[in-house]
Amino acid sequence: MTKTHKIILAAALLALASTGLAQETVTTTGAATNNEGLAAIGKGLALGLGALGTGVAQARIGSSLVGAAAEDSSKLGQLLLVFLLPETLVIFGFLALFLI
């Protein structure tokens, strides 16, 4: 691990830790239930994992697309359509974010 990677990792860790320390204090009269926090975690996972899956799928499809387009450039339009199909994962994650 290079020095640059360590600095980026430390900065990301500090940014995430600061969001946890910046939460509001909850009084006993307006106490938040545990379900609100779990719903927020679920929303983040729905969108984040959908985007991560899309990135992995499009990376593999994209490399194949470049190879296929190099062999036969007349099929580029059809191949681009196949490249965009995994993007529906992000749309489903975004939809789940609003349904939760």
C-alpha cells in the first residue's frame, strides 16, 4: 500500500467517523425509534449495493464491448444497448430507497 493510498484511506475514515459524531442528541420526549435508523441503513445499502453491482457488471461488459466493436463495428449500437442493461440495478435501488 503506497503512502497516497494510506492518506486517502485515513481521510475517508475520518470523514465517516465525523458523521457519526455529528448526530443530534435525542430527548426522552421525542426519542427516535430504532426502526428509523435501520431504515436509513437499508436505504443506503439499497442504493449503494445496486450501484456497486452495476459498476462491476458494466466493467466486465465494457471490456467485452470494446473487443467486439474492434472486430465488427457495425454492431456497436446493439452492443451499447447491452452495455446499458445493468443500469437498471441502480434504478431498482433508487426505487427501493423511496419505498423503504
